[in-house]
Amino acid sequence: MNRKSSHFDQLWVRLFSAAILLIFIFIAGCSGEAIFDTIFPTDSDPGTSEIDETSTESSMEAATEAIEDPGTMQAATAETQEFTVEQNELVVWIPEEFSILVDTDASAILQQRIEDFERQNPGIMVVVRVKASSGSGGILDSLRNTNVAAANALPQIVLLSRTDMEGAVEQALLLPVEEFFHDSNPSTYFSYAREISQLEGIVYGFPFVGDALVGIATDDFSDLKITSWDEIRAKKVPLYFAANSPQAMFFISQYQSTDGLLVDEQGHASFNNENLMTVLDSFDKNTQNRIFQENYNTLNTNEDVWTLLQNGDVKWEINWYSKALQSDIGGLQIFQIPSLGSEPYVSAKGWLWTIVDTDTEVSDIVSEFITFFSDPQFLASFSQTAGYLPVLPTSLALYENSDSIESLNTILTAAHALPENDLILELGPVFRDATLMVLSQDYSMQEIIETTQSQIEALQTK
């Protein structure tokens, strides 16, 4: 064996190894510096050296565990992901009525509230997505489709109308909210607001804003403190409403003002003959006095009726409160529709914050968001600006116009939620037909009641 050659080879191996070590130390940076100090100790500060050694040992142990058990590495990655932006997003869906994408005072107030919430909750980013209110691709339709196709893309919170809330509950898309708000006090809300938030005694949302079926008149009228239909008939001016609407909300509202029940003991759609006769008799008197007219049979929606007032074709009508408050028409007046019973009665609807069932644990930030957006001062500011009704008496007390507080309080005190949407869909067409029969003046009261009764019986046999 050539000893010189062997010695020469070993020398090159040592030199090569030393070079690799130096390159490793250079690339490793701070960690390399710690290794260098370990191999070639210096008189550096003992405290710093201890921290570096601890960090290095932890890294070495973690790396060793990862090699021995790959699952450890996956767990570490999962922990890291909890701190990504996606994990700190609060996704909220709202219908187009409340869009923050339009340039209005109301949208500015809502946007500002969202920004205030983010400032008070550092690290949380509220992602608001605006959805159509109804139809294909509407907010309820989107919830249903997303739940089926991509459940991980569901929002945590969604602002729904009472009608859409019912549909979402039926499809098991929402969670009851009571368990997340132990300190909530439902008695602080107006009655109608409490009613729209519940379904079969279970609370599924927190009320946001409301709307009510009222009388809307131009400034042609000087005194609209109306308490009875006789006073309306005395005006001798046609009062328009959507007589051909398949929902027949005005008829249903008048029927409910008589304390008439809409379901029987078995829970089927029904009516009481005496209460129905009260409504039909009132409609008949209005028709004979030309307050209601046969040509109302062309008015299919509240939009149809509103167009007439916008165009200056009518002086007063029955429509939603928001129509007047969101209008640019000056001098419009709101009055309460007379009840046919012993107590004032107003039909109302509204929107509420709901929690989506995403099959994951509900974060505390969800309840904090809803609580933040249920503040009386904010709700007072938003409802006034957006042209809706408040859900809290404390919000109404904060309204700027003291004259409107008294009249609105009268309406809101008498307000009650409309029946469940399924019931309206069943009974609406029946009551619509009864309305049109009265307006035509071609049928006796007995004929109308018999026809209505037969239609109800047909529903019960389906």
C-alpha cells in the first residue's frame, strides 16, 4: 500500500469536510452561529448563550420528533394554520336591501359600524357578501346550494328576512341563538320584533330592523288621525291596495285584527265564519262607497300600487312603511290602518341576524358581532337613515324627530308579525279570490263564504 497516497487522500477528505462545515455554518445564520459557538466557545454573555442553546435544543427535538413521527409535523402545521388570515375572517351575508356597495347614507353607517367592530377586535376581518333578496341565486337559495356543494364556504352569520329565516330553519341551515346569548332580554324588544325572531317558540335570530303595513298619503290630506273605517269612507277618496296579490296581506291583516284564527286544532289552514264575515262586510261597504273599486283587480303587487302614487295617480294607499320613508316624494304622511277589532292592529315584518349551522363550533366572535350590531344607538341611527322601523323602544326614544316618535310608537305598539309564510301561501290565494268577488259586486256574502269554505276544504285534503 502507498502510505503517502493514503495520507494525502485522508488530508483532502478532512479539508473537504471542513469546507462543508463552514458552508453549513454560513447558511444556517444565527443557528449556525450557535453551533459555531458550541464548537469554538467564546467569552460571550452567558445569558444569551443559554437562550440560543434552548432554542437550538427545541428545534433539534422538534425535528427529531418529526422524523420519528410524521404526524407530529402535520399537527404543527395545523396549529400554524389557526393563525392565518382565513381563520380570522368573519363571513357575513346580507340581502341587497342593506348593501354596503351602494353610495347611500345608510350604507355608510353600516360600513362604519363594521369598521368599528374590526378596530375593537384586532385580527378579525369582517367579510361582507351581498346577495339578491329572492329568486334563483337569492340569499336563501345561495345558503341551500352552498350547504350542499361547498359547506366550508358557508357564512357564519346571515341577515335574513323573517320569511327566509323560516325557510332556512326548515332546511336545518340555522342554529337557535339562545344558547349563545345568555344575558339577552327579549322583553326589551317591541312585540312584533320578538315574534319575528321566533319559530315554534325557539329563537333563531336577533331583530335588526322592521317594516309595517300602513296607510301612506300625499299632502292633499290635512288631518289623518284616523281611528275607524267610517272616517276613511267619509273622505270619499279611493284608497288603493294590491287587491290581486296572491299573498293577500291586507286582507289577512284585517282578519287578524278581529282576533280571527288561521289554523284549526289540527294545525290546518282554516278561518272562522264570523271573523271572515266582518272583513267581507267592511270590504263591501268600502266598495259600495267607492273607497275600494273593481279596477283594483289589476294591482298584483305592492310595487304596482306604489307606482300609482309615484306617478301622481292616487292620493293615498295601503303599503309598506319603508316605501314612504325611502322615497324622494315630499310631504308624504303615514297613518295607521284602522282595526276591525276592539284593539289597534298592525301587521309587520322584519330582518334578523341569524347564525348558520356550519357543523363547526361557533366562535365567541359571532355572538360579539351580533351584540355589537344590536346596540340601541346604532339601530336608531341606521333605521332612521335606511327608512325602516326600529325593533327596540330604546332606539325609538333616540329618534331626532320628536313628533314622529309618538305616531311611530302607536304603530309599533300595535304591531304583530305576519303569519308564517307557508300559511300565507296557502290562505293568500283564497282570500285574494274572496276580495275580488267582493269588488266585482256580482256575488252575495253567502256565496263568497261558501266559495271560500270550499277552497279551504280543498286545501285540507291535499
